[in-house]
Amino acid sequence: MILKRYGTSYQSVDPNFDSKALNEVGFRRDQELTIPVAELQSGYEHVASHELSAEAEGHVQDHTEQLLLNRLEARLLELEGGLGGEHVLVLENGDGKDYPKTRQEIRTVVEGGENRLHFHYKVSPPLRMGVYRKKE
């Protein structure tokens, strides 16, 4: 389960990575679990941290950016799938401070005697996820 802090509580979320959105690396609340911040801090212990990033290259801007987001989401879901039942993933990036954003570089390349744009996308800063285990 993935948790994100909203005010005084952590709420369960699903990834919503969309190249057409203003905030491409997004999360949508799924209403499954809400934990007050104090309860998470006292009832769970931090086990590990993971920084997730991805890169993609291509000639079509939107397709390349969505490919990057799909790769990032696959890494996140793989990390979530490897957790035990007593573990949760917590988004550690703060809104407005170090929130992940897609970054693009554009170059002009010559292919077959024609100029073409080549897009390179990466996520910066990385998506930081903390693994927490419920205390016994």
C-alpha cells in the first residue's frame, strides 16, 4: 500500500502518472486507509528508503514523456508488490519542496538528410519512497 501525507494524516493513494497533466507524477486518493501522522510515527518503524527514477528517449514528445512515466510507475508498483503485509510505502517527497517533475532536453539530429527533434526525458528529483513496518 502506498501512503501520502495530506495535512494531519497519511492516506492511501494510487499512482496517476499522466504526461498530459500539469503535475505528471501524481497520486489519487483511493479511500482505503487513513492513518493520523502521530499514529504512523509511533506505530511504524522506518525500514528502508528507495529513490526511483527513469529515463526515456524518442522522436515524439508526448509518447516519450508517457514512456518515462510508465517506466517510473512500473518501478513503483514492483517495489510495492515486493512488500509484506505489515509494510507500507510512504511518499517522502514534499509538495512544493522537492516533488518529482519530468525534465526534458531537446536536440536536433540529422536523419536521412532531414532535421528531426530528439527528446530525452528524466525525472528530477527522484521519487523517494520510505518503507515502514508496523511495530509489534
